[in-house]
Amino acid sequence: MENWWVLIIVGLCCGTIGASLGIGGGAIMVPVLVMLFSFPQKSAQGISLFVMIPMAALAAYRYYKDPNIDIDLWTTVFMAIGAVIGAYIGSTLASRLPASVLRKCFAVLLIIVAAKMLFVSGSVTAAKLDEPPAPAPTTEKD
């Protein structure tokens, strides 16, 4: 591969943006691989998932070690269980769907997420998750 350095620069950009915004880089990496490097949709998705393993592990560790960020491990464990099962289902589904359908689904998902982020303010639930916990009530003992 003669342009390996371009892939490193693209990976650097995807990693920086993905870790900064918490999107894992796939939302950036898949379109770049398809549109700039002419990879088939399914190949781009597979490459992106493989690249995300070390990228997400390092970024997650950095977030975990930051004393200003509270990572609830039980939430992480339960979401990981669902995500692993979902990844198996999703990858099975992706291998059976035509690439053109996957590409359109991916594009629609990006549009929906972008529109929601641009035009819908944060929900009450999300706002409450970002607030520090209320202090525990104190009772006076006689």
C-alpha cells in the first residue's frame, strides 16, 4: 500500500474527533473509507470496527482515569452485555443485507443524529445525569 501515511493521518483525525466527542470514530471513518478510499460499505464498516478496538480501549481508559469524569462501572457492564449481543445480531444482519441498503441506512442514521443534536435541546433525563448527585439529607440525633 503506497499511501499508508494518508491512512495514518485519517486515523489520527478520526481518533481525535471520535474520542473528543465520544462517537468512536465510526461515524467519521466509514464515510471517509467509502467516499475517499472507495472501500465497499461492508469492508469500511469492518475496518472501522477493528480500528475502534484499540482506539476505544485507550480513550475509555483515559476517561476512566480522569477524576472529573464519573464512569459508572455497572452501567458500563450492563450496556456492554447488550452491546455484545447487539453486535452479533447487527453483524449477522449486515452480512445478509445488500451494501446499498446498509449505505442508505447508515446515511439516514447520521442525518437523524445530526438533526437531533442540532435542533433538539437535551432531555430532562440527560440533564439530570450530568448533574452532581444531591447531598444526602441529614437528620439530627438527640
